[in-house]
Amino acid sequence: MPEMTEEQRKALEEKIKNMSPEQLAELQKQQCIFCQIISKKIPSKIIHEDEHSLSILDINPAAKGHILILPKIHYAIMPQLPDPLIGHLFIIAQQMSQLQLRSLKVSGTNIFIANGLAAGQRAQHFLIHVIPRKEGDNLLGAEEKLLDKTYQQNIAQAIQGRLNELLGIPNQTPQESLPESLELSSPPPTPSIPAQPEQPLSSPSPLPQTSAQSISPKKIKKPKESSPEESEPSTRPKESVSLDDIANLFK
Amino acid sequence: MKCDYCEIVEQKTNASILYEDSDTLIVVKDMVLTPGQITVIPKQHFTIVEMIPPKLLQKCSLLANKVSIASFDTLGIQGTNIIIQNGLAGGQKVPHVALEIIPRKENDTLPLQWQPKPLSEVDLETTFTALQDELKREHKQQPATPEENSQLQQPSSESTSQPSSKPKESPAPDSYLLKSLKRLP
């Protein structure tokens, strides 16, 4: 982006201050290269498109075949996204990862999200990276360290209250009440995107409200029901040879 | 050898548990890239991300977002990464799929950044063709594999055939993956 002079910047700030939210959204759209890709004003290599997302090849990739998954609506950061949309984008990420494994002769992938400049977010349009990985490619190669138990507990303590709040769990009753409250249950077949697309997707309302739509805290299941889910190796999906091979590398 | 995350699920390790329900767990593990890292683990053992039922992955992704927001609000950080390391080559250390939420600070020097490599027009085109060919092949042969996995909730007994057959013919919400496949360019 070209540098602005001090006056230009001031003038722009002034202009932005006086804009209505709609005008602001429009300006954002004009300024955002990914919005222009989504509206096809800028050409791109489209791998997948649906009502809510566009997946394209990154032209400045970390590795050949690096895919970007873009929500069609402009969101700058992940906390603005409605829950059903996040879920949808992850399903697409899963498909794109599978596609890379099957067609690019790679033996791994990373699904990667950067929230904030400090985390390496370079685009002003939220997106998910799906990066093909090869043995020894030296990408994202961070080493794990052993964390001291006390430190571990301090972190848990620091975050627990706020996390409970976000998950809709009352804070005064910590452990026992947790298990049932966040059930994604089967009876309503899917609380996923197409079921209720318009409302949650178009309004970037704050998270606590939207969360109720796909994760219903009212659905309470008996903890016992969890046992069949956890223990059945028979549910292991049949995958193509190549995916099994990748999974089998661990053994 | 027992899977490390299955051991966490069975609560045989020291991981501090932040949240638990019938199919997921949020924990502070002892092996981390950086202090403050939090992990969302599906309880059932799935080795790589392709194997996890889409519905469960959706749920994990929402939990990861909440963890990310909570980290922002409480850990004094300026950013987060949410990462799924998939396959040995993808840096996956434990053969059990999980979502890592990694706190970030300005100049923390975590090597979670990459140097973009501009691709030549030819390279871009061949990669694009390879991906598209595979998409076409998938489209012809079968309705995307992920659907087969969607029998998360009741894998055994009563509803055996119901969840897996449903997405294929009905316009039920489950079939949106199918629908989106049909819309592929």
C-alpha cells in the first residue's frame, strides 16, 4: 500500500468519522483486495465456491498449493464471525486439506489462522490458510517445550472464568456442571449453516448471542451417552489409501 | 504405545482441564510451543483431520474460537494462532487430531510465520490443474468422503444406517457438503 502524507491521512480519518456504518462497510469493501477477489473484480484461481465462502490458490504461498479460504462477507477478525460460519469454514478447510493430500503428493497439511498482527495476520479480511506440508520443508517448525505444572495451573486459572462466560457456563459451579452443557446433539439433524443461513451470517452481532444458535446450552444429555462415542473403533471412516498411509506414518 | 491425547482424555496425565463434555475436551497441556497454549481435543481418537466427522470438527472450531477470545481477554496477548497440524510432515506430534490455540505477542519470535514464495505462472497453473483434476475425479466417483464420517453421535446400535444414508438423498442440512460440491467451478 502506498504511503500517505500526514494531511491525506487526516482527511481520510475525518471522512471516515462522518460515514454511516453502511458507507463504512462499502469503503472497507473497496479497499479490501479479498473483497474484490470475491466479487471477481480481481481474478483468482478458484478451487471452491459456495454461498458463504470462496477458496482460492494463494499467489504468494508458503508452499505450492497453499489455499486461502475466505468468508464472502468482510470480517476483519475472527471474533466477529458468527459461529455457523466458523464451523462452515472449518469443514471447507477439512475438504481442502484432503484435496491437497490427494493431489499434491504431500504428506501433511496445516490449517492455520492468524488473529491479529502479532500473530502474523497480514490481510484485513479474515481467512483460513490451508498449507501443504512436506517432510523437511522447514515451515512453521516450532519446537515444543515442557511446561511447569504450576505455570500450567496459573494459565488455567487465568482463563477459566472468561472461557466459562463465553461458553455460557455458570462460574460458581466449576467442574461437575461442565460435562452436559455444551452438547451438540443429534436430534435436530444439523445446526449447521444451510439450516439457518440468513440471520446469523449477515449480522456481525457480538458473539455471546450468536453462540446460542449452533451450540444449544439447553440440550442436556446424560453423560452416559458419551461412552459409545468414545470407544467405537468401528466408526473409523474408510479413507482412501493415501490418507491411511499418512495416518499410518505414526505407527 | 498409548496415544498421549487419549491419556489426557482418560485423565491419566497432568493436563489441566478447562472444559469437558461428552465428545470434546479443552486443556492446558504440559508440552507446548509457548506458555499459554491451549488445546481443543476431540475425545474419540481420530488420527488426522480428514477422519474427524465434520460436525465434531465444527464444534471444535467454535470452541477454539472461544478459547482464542478468552485468551485475548485474559492473558495480556496481542494475537492468537489457531493451528491444526496434520500428519507428521505437518508437524503433528501426537497421532490424535487436535486444535492448538497459541497466544502471540509482538516480537515473540515464534517461528509461526513463513516467507511467501512467489509462484511462477506455470507453477501456479500446474498446481491449479492438479487440484482441479482431483476435484473432478472426486465429484464423479463419490459424494465427498466427509459425509461418511457424519455418524458421530450414535455409531452403534439403534440408528446405525440412518445418519450415513441420510445426507445422500435428502435435502437435509447435512447434505450441504454435497450441494457445495455440485457447485464447484
